[in-house]
Amino acid sequence: MQVSRPMPRLSFGTGVQGPRTLPEEVAVALTFNGTTQAVMMATPGDLIDFAYGFALTEGIAKPSEITSIDVQPVPNGIDLQLWLQPQAEARLAHRRRTMAGPVGCGLCGIDSLDEAMRKLSPVPKSAFTMTAAQVMQAIAALPGHQPLHDATRATHAAGFWSGSLLATREDVGRHNALDKLAGHLIRQTAQTGAILLTSRVSIDMVQKVAALGMPILIAVSAPTAHAVTLADQAGITLIALARPDRFEVFTHSARLTEVAAHVA
């Protein structure tokens, strides 16, 4: 399914004529063992990555617990059908969510306050570090890997940096972009690095990065106060308001070093 299309418009004051390319936004159901767990509004690209990433970052299933994924077009959208091994199905039954997810929704329909504000296990210890110059280089590289945003000016991106910018995923929803990136990363050879975001940092984004086990999170916008607290508890270095010439560090600044010594 196409991820964008030209739409007719009237343009005033710019002299620009012709249609504008806009991103597609469709309803994507995530169905586990025959039961729909969530319906998210998303850009219909990289859907297998989305399925794997959503399952992991929502605490539903690890990649090894997913036996198959089918992408089924339906009249009103797309049904991502995931089939899980019994242990994952039992975990899902114990921790049930009902989510009707607009693109700005990250904690939609959670059935307990404790689950929404849950403490996180610390990310695995690693020798991964970055210099200040690398942080600024990483965030400066991100716009050059956002082709859908270049075409539409209407999507978010999440990127993975480890010595260089190795992968990006885009979506109309910031949570979806991160889930798509997560799904891509967990299907590749395991690496440690930094997650880059074009969005603000809320607690649910920290939760997803923690589920990936990544030690550094870099965002172009500001975090919420509780996101900082959660990142600190999880052992994540949280860098925000990042630009090619500046950034701010809120937690675990020891991972910023004077020499390039990152280790995967």
C-alpha cells in the first residue's frame, strides 16, 4: 500500500501550484492469536517491523515468541495478524489492553494506573559512549534520512545511531515510528547504540526505548518531567533539545566522553 499520495489544493500567497503530496493514514489493527489488541492510526509502510516492534515495546511478545505475521488488507484498513506461542499468549491474557489509538496516543486504554506509571528494569550495562561531537553529528544526520517527511512535511522519524546513522523509520505517529524502528532492530544482528527521535520525550517513549535496552536516547524536543525521572531509573542517558550545534543532557551524563570510544 502506498505511504503517500498527491492531493489537490488551492495555494495562496506562495505562488506554488499543483497538488501537494501528503502521507497516508490508515487504521491498523494489531491482532494477537485472533483477538484484536489495538487499533492504531498509522502510515501503511514497514508493517512487519511495526508488528514486531509493537509486540516487544508493549510487553506482549519477544521476537522468538512470534510464530507468524500476516498482513491482511480489510475494507476499512489493515489487520496485522500475529500468532504467538502459548507463553506469550498467557502473558497477554494477564496484561490486557484495549487501545483505540489516534496518532498522538501512547498510553491509550491501559486498564490500571500502576501499568501506566510502571517502573522499568535498568537497561543492560554496556561500554557504549558518545562524544558531544557525535551527538550533534547524529542529530544533524537525521533529516537526511527522512524521505517521507521531505515529501510531505507531516511525519515523525526514529533513528538508530552506532558510529553512524544505520536505520530510520517514519510514520505520522511518533510512537509508531519508534515501534517500526524497534521491529527493524530486533530482527537484525544485536547492536547497542543511541535512539534518535524527532519528537518530544514522554514516559511511553522512554518505556519503549527501555524495552529495546538502548542506553542513550536523543530527541530534538524537550522531555516531560516524569520522562526524565523514568529515564534516570532505567539507566538511560536522556539527551533532548538536540541540534547540530547544541543539546541538553538530563540523565546519566557519564556516557558522554571526550574521546570517541563507543563500543557496541
